[in-house]
Amino acid sequence: MNNERTEISSLGEFGLIEHLTKNIELQNVSSILGVGDDAAIIDHFGKQTVISTDLLVEGVHFDLAYTPMKHLGYKSVIANISDIYAMNATPTQLTLALGFSNRFSLEALDEFYDGVYAACEKYGVDLVGGDTTSSQKGFIVSVTAIGEVSPDKYVKRSGAQKGDLLCVSGYLGGAYLGLLFLEREKKIFMESPGVQPNLEDESQVIGKLLKPEARKDIVDFFGRENLLPTSMIDVSDGLSSEILHICKQSNLGCVLYEEKIPMSEEMKRAAFKFEIDPTVCALSGGEDYELLFTIPQSEYDKLVLNEEISVIGYMTAPEEGANIITKGGGKHVITAQGWNHLNQ
Ligand code: ADP
Ligand code: MG
């Protein structure tokens, strides 16, 4: 931990931008011109360009009481490039706009950018621009991710077909439990500041919240195995909400099997500590950044080669609606109770 505090006003806006971006080495041939001019230039050489933007606001999307700046930087990038992977595309560039009050020092911004650059390096993405402004209160980040895809390879939410398998990567519900633990510890700390948090047992779910990863490996696997999902979405608001997006936009129903939903042992243990049903966490918790997709049944043999993919159900005619079959054999309509920042 660095205890120095350098006021950002001592650098000025241009000095700050220069400081934050001086070590950028462009990694992609498509990044023709990066930081330093009125705009960046990108050439995707005949591929199509995919763009996605997110806005993250302190107190709404993140709490700096338990989110280290470095993790926030990393996660801001991951959340955005996850949307690019959800199109079956490859992220190549980012722009990042920041607003911050004088509560934030240069050291805090450096930590934030350490996280940003760590994610950029890991996923082979270039930071090619941004904007910098002061805010009266709090920290605001907007990330725009740009990617590329062959014209015949992008995957929308609306292409699912009746009979397709419904699949998801990784494990679900972990990030939500990480959030519950950190919120609980924050409350304890506010009431008695001397108490040290005991979160060691929960490192997996807390890691899932504070240092999520995007599923580049799944998109790479599709490419290698010549698989093309019929529809895809990333799980940022909870499984049930994302399934309903696919059903609605593809004009289909689905059957989801509770027993097939992938849940880690750590997540289940954590859910029991809070006396909540792990399935509810998987269905309604947000920020897992896994990929949910549909694919023809004929691809099943290729899919099972990847242990990171679970088949959790299949698509049906729209009249049948979107249903979950519980472990007890009951059938219930899936409702969207996903994490919604507008309803906090
Ligand atoms: P303009 O006046 O045209 O908005 P700026 O002075 O804001 O230009 O930006 C100068 C250059 O620095 C541009 O290339 C811009 O994309 C980049 N830039 C500005 N802020 C950031 C930031 N926070 N992170 C990365 N690049 C930035
Ligand atoms: Mg500007």
C-alpha cells in the first residue's frame, strides 16, 4: 500500500493524461492510432466492428469501502469486454472516461489504471483513448470496448431455435455471495471499526466479485471446434433474467433444469451460511460474467469436450413459456429477479 498522496491538481489535466497513458504499447495491428490525438484510428481489415459501452457510478455499481481501486479498474474492463465476447467477437481496443472528485489522489488513479492495464494485457486489448474530468462527488467510469468479428460469425440474442440446447459456462451465483459477505463485513466494521474481517474461507466467492474474468476461453473454444452458437448473452444480471432475454428476443420458450445449474461447492456453502437457497443466488445474483448460449443438439458431442460448459436445458415453442423444473420435479415459470441497479 502506497501512503503518499499527490493532488491531481498538481499535474493538471494534460499532465494527468500523459502520466496515466505514457506506458501504453499498442498490441493490435488494428490499433492504427491510439492516445494523443483528437480520436483514435482502428482498422479491422475487412472484419466487422463490435462496440459496447458501460457506465459505472460510485455508490450505485460499486462501493469503494471494500473495492480496491485496482480491482475496480480490472473489473471495469472485464465487464465491458465480456459483452464483446458475448457477441462471439474478439475485443481489440478500449476507451475509458473518468470523472473523480478531489477525494481521489494521483496514487488512487494509478492503482485504478494498474488494474485497467492488467486486464488489457491479459486479454490483448489496447487502451486507445478516453476522457478525464472532475466531478463534484464520487468516482464515475465509462468504458467503451471495441472488437472485431468475421461477418458470418457474430452471435445475437435472437437466433435461438426450438430444440437447441441451453448452455452456460463456469459456475453461477458466486459474485452475489461475495457481495453479501463484503456488505456484511462493512456493516460490522461501521459498527465496531476495530474488528478485523474474517473472509479467508470465502476467497473464492469474493474473488468472483472483485476479480471477475471474461470467458475468452469459451469463445476461443468455439473458434477451434468450429462451433457457432445460435444465440448468446453474458450473465451480468442473473441467469433467469438472461434466459428471458434469449427467449423473448428469439421468440421461444425454454425448459431449465435446476439440478443442471452449475454451482461451486464454495458458493453453496456460503449460501447456507446466509440461509439462502443457492439456486436463488444462481438465478438472481448478478455479475458472474459467464456466457449463456444456445446451440443445436447436433453439436452435443463437441460441447462435452469442454468441462467449463454445462448443458442446463433446451429451447421450446413460445407457447410453452420459460419454465424451470426443480429438483423435486415441480415446474415453475421463470421470472426475472435479476439484480437491477435501477431498483435498489
Ligand atoms: P479532447 O479535448 O479532444 O477531448 P483530451 O485532452 O481530453 O482531448 O484527450 C487527449 C488524448 O488523451 C485523447 O487521445 C484522449 O482519447 C486521451 N485520453 C483522455 N483522457 C484519458 C483517460 N482517462 N484515459 C486514457 N486516455 C485518455
Ligand atoms: Mg477530452
